[in-house]
Amino acid sequence: EIQLVESGGGWVEVGGSLRLSCSASGGSVSDYAMSWVRQGPGKELEWVSSMGTGPGDTIYADSVKGRATISRDDGQNTLSLQMNSLKTEDTGVYYCAVLQSGIRGQGTQVTVSS
């Protein structure tokens, strides 16, 4: 079973950028539809973005569209999420996930402060 470990979170000011990474083991990210989801303080889990197995097969939530880019490095077996123009409402724990299998990592905290 694929296992996922996220990194790259941290504290950033409004308008800043962060690049989140997800390292996979026990399986190849290229074999799965991969996703990022997040959970803000006191909020439910929210889907952020997904990437299918085909080229250019990406989709984004309206809340991050135009500010986020999901990408995959098959050689490094990693999934990334570049987040720009961060807002306070982007604060939360970000998880890399294989949604159809119910698999996700332990998460990485992103805090956006004004």
C-alpha cells in the first residue's frame, strides 16, 4: 500500500508563497490519481486539488484556482502543491491523499498570518 509523507508547511505572511511536497513509498504516484486536501481550524476537510494519471489532468477548487499548482515528479516519486498569494483562510493542515483508497499522510501545517 502506498504511504505518503508531507513536508514544506510553515508560517508565512499574507501574500506569500509555500511549496508543499508529498513523498511516496510503497507505490508510485504516477499510478494513482493524487490529491491535496486541507482542514482549517474548526472546519471540515476540504478538497484542494487533484491530478490524474494522464498528462495535464489537473483540477482545482475554486478557493485556490489561479493561486495553486499541483505537480508530480515521477522520478522522485513525489507530489507537490505550489501555493501563491496566500490568504489567512488558507491556514490549515494540508494532506496528500489517494482519495479513492482513503489513504492520506500525516499532514503538514500551513499558517498564514497578517
